[in-house]
Amino acid sequence: CHMLEVGQQSATIEFVIRHDGIAACTEEVQRILTHCGATTQSLIASGSTVTAGDVLLCAEGPAHAVLRAWKVGQNLLEYACGVARTSSKMRAEIAKHNPHIALLTTRKHAPGLRGIALKATLSAGALPHRLGLSETILIFPQHIALLGGWDQLKQMLIKKKPGFAEKKIVIEAESVEQAYQAIEAGADVIQFDKVDPNQLQQWVSVLRADWPNGVFLAAGGINVNNVGQYAQTGV
């Protein structure tokens, strides 16, 4: 803009969505534009349903301000609206089978994108798995191995239970046998990671017969193509 001497010219920018979906993080892009010196003329709020061709946000200002905000805003919207659109499609697929199952999104986002990923998730009606590591006590096989086994885990949880009074104890299991060991150790929730949905349905059916009020989570490898199968497993 400086070298071509066009920076002071008036310019208009529109961010147009290419697919039907959910608007997400338009307010953040508005703040970027304002910071750069542009003025927003219209905005579709995060969480709104949009159709292909809709203008998510329109702004005006000097060319140097509009172009400075252009690619940052575009990249942010592409990521956030992509997360929101996929989350929305997964929720719709779940609802076909069991509307009472929640879609909880992973914390495995790119570094620095936690706030954006969370807002995009919430915009689509999904929820975060955990806001932080201290929210629940999540026990993996690695922890059990370091303790020395399931019996040692049970004794440790008995010892530490008073300090966990306000926390859910979630134990990850890799088989139905481990799930029973986790229940015996004092789990509030059993989490199954990357278990085939057909296998998982068999396990949950057996476990529910003995633990009717138990909470079961399916995690790992779940996407828009298989979420419907996982919604039928009983988790």
C-alpha cells in the first residue's frame, strides 16, 4: 500500500462464506478491523446459521487498514467456521440416533488457538471436554502402571477420595475387563479410547446391566463419518 501509494484510498471488505454452516468468531474479526482502523458496517453474530454466499462481515476504511486486517481475519474465520460447521454436522448426526448424547470436543487444538477453538465449539452447540486439567481426575493406563496396578490404584483413590470430593474420577479402560476393574477402583466415569463402535456397543450393554447408573464416554477417532455409529453404542 505504501509503495503503490494506495493506502489512503477508501476500500470495502466483505468476508463471504462458501458453504452452509455456522458463523463463528465474527466478533473477533470485527475487533481486528477496528484495531487496524476500519469500521464495521454489518456482522452476522457467532452461532447464527448461515448459507453459502452470506456476507459474514462487511467493513469500510482506508485501504491500508482494510488490507492489514484482511488475511488475519480470513484465516481466523476459515478455522473457526470450519470447526463450527463440522461440530454442527456431528451434532445433527447424533440427534438422529440419540438427542440426549452430548458432543464434547477435544482439547487437542493448535497452540494459541484455545479461545478461538472453544468459541467455535460453543457457537455450534457443542461443549468442551474439559476446560482445564484440574476440572476432573482423569486416570490413564500410564498412571496405573506407575502405581503398580489396579489394586494400588484402588487403595490410592480410597486414600485421596476426601480431596476429590468435588471432582469426578474418570478412568480410561481398554477392555471390558479393565472397565470392571475401574469400577471396583472407584471410577465415576469410564472412558473408552479408540474402541470400534460395534465392540463398544457390546461392552456398554454388558456393563450397564451391572452398573445401570454408570457414565460411559467414547473418545478418540470420532469424526463426522462415524459419529452416528458411536451415538448408537449406549455411551
